[in-house]
Amino acid sequence: MFGRKTAQKLDNAAAALHDAGTKVAGKTGGRAGDAVANAVIAPLRRRIDESCTNCSRGKCKKH
């Protein structure tokens, strides 16, 4: 249904939410950004059979 490019865009959006939350409120904001990403982006991301695209590019901060 979705491909590698879609997975990459969703991964980047989740990372951007984390970074924005961290800039605004430090660690707590980062956790809030992760919570939003998990609630909104994760259900779509789970449908895509691709590994973390940020890991493959060496830019992942979670794995």
C-alpha cells in the first residue's frame, strides 16, 4: 500500500515532532512530541513493511 518514500516522510515527521518538543520544553517536550507521534503517525507507519529509514541513513536517535 505504501512504500519506502512514504515511510521516510513519516519517520522524518516523527523526528521533527520530537525535535520541536525538545526545543520548546526540553526532555519533557521531547516526550510529549513522541507521544503525539505515537498516537498520530505510528498507526500509519505500522502498515508499511519497511525498517526505520532513519536507521538506514545513520540519522536515527531512537535505535
